[in-house]
Amino acid sequence: MTVNDVASILNAQILSAGDLNAEVKTACGSDMMSDVLAFVKDQSVLLTGLNNPQVVRTAEMMDMRCIIFVRGKEPTEDVLALARQKGITILKTEHRLFTACGLLYSNGLSGGDKI
Amino acid sequence: MSNTLSFDYIVPGDDFTRAGEASSDVKHKLKQIGYDSDAIRRVAIAMYEGEINMVIHAGGGKAHVEISPEKIEMTLADNGPGIKDVALAMREGYSTAPDNVRALGFGAGMGLPNMKKSTDAMEIDTAIGTGTTLHMTVYAKR
């Protein structure tokens, strides 16, 4: 699916648009950036309830295309500015983390290989 | 003529939001050069974790990066409190990070182990009360 598909499945608001037609195959849901840095391999979507600029930095280091803030978390302007600079799409959904992950999973996005 | 590029960075210790700027710049430079993408990813992870560590534990520090066609060498030096027990610090899940750092999404005790895993060589030179210097190497081809 594309980043655009992700946005429509989650009924998400697009707060910063990178490449919305980028193809994404796997995703990761976590509030712990240390774990994202340690365990993510080729996941291109990050779902999180954590809201600070290091979320964007982490996504940048891992070559992720899209960050989804769950539970209606509103990212601050410095988060959005950094994402725009790095060409990373930022979405906001009212769904909780588990529900948002489940919706994407049941629509064909996978979690990637076992650790 | 030398075909090694070197870069120096100051990692500010007072602003957590800026941690990662040096890693981001190195990543950008390596992409421009057209370096192997797996090596770029490993450098980005190791250096970013290192930057975060310097901000959390040492009040910032300095980074020196040398890029040659064969390898990337990173030296991260700080004047922080030093690491009391390196073997313990290398254990996954062991962390001395305060709770406010965990609230920011770090401090899971994965930093140093992940840096070691991501690089081809890592040396830690540390002295209590003096500081810590980390030297890491990533080869273009693993």
C-alpha cells in the first residue's frame, strides 16, 4: 500500500506531506525509540504515542517514510518542521496504538521478520 | 592527495531536541558520496545512539568522523562522569538513565549494545570523573 492508503485506512489527518505515493510494506509500533533503533530493519512506517523531535530523528536514521501519531496526539511545530525538512510524512489518527496497528495489519501491512 | 574526508562536530549537552544533528549530517554526506546503504544505516544508528548518550549522561561532547572508501571511523569524546562498569553498561536492558529520559523514549539499556552490534569494531576508553571516548569503525562492506 502507499502512504496515502495508510492515511485513509486510519482516517488520519496529513500534517506534513512527504511522498504520499511511496510504497510501504512493513510497520512498527513503539513509544520506545531505543527499541526502534535496536530492532527495526526495513519497516517504513512508525506508529507512536511519543511526541518529540527525536521521533523524527529516529525515523530519519532508519529511513522511514511515515510517522503516525496515535490517540490524537498533536505534534509540536518543531516536530513538523523537522519532518518537512527530512521529507517524512506525518499523520495523526484518533485511533489507539493497538487499533491503528490492527487496522493496518488487517489491510496487508506486515510487522516484518521476527527478531 | 588523501581520499579521506574528515568532519568535526560539537554535540550540545543542554538541548535534547538537537541530539542527532551531527548523525543526520554524516548520513546526508555519506548518501551524497554514494556510500553503501547498509553501511550508512549502521553508521547512522551507532552515531545517533552515541550522540543521545553524550546528551543524556555527559552534558554533550565532540564527534570526529573520518570517511574513506574502505571504512568510516567515528570518535565520540565527552568530559562526562565516565562509565563505572563497562561490562554492565554493555548488557542489554541495563541503564542508568533517569526517568525523564525514559519519558522521551530512550534509556532502555539498548544504546551501547546496539552501537556494538551496528559497527564492525568498538573500543571504549573511560575514566571516572574524566570522561569517555568511544571509537567505532564501520567497513563499507561487512
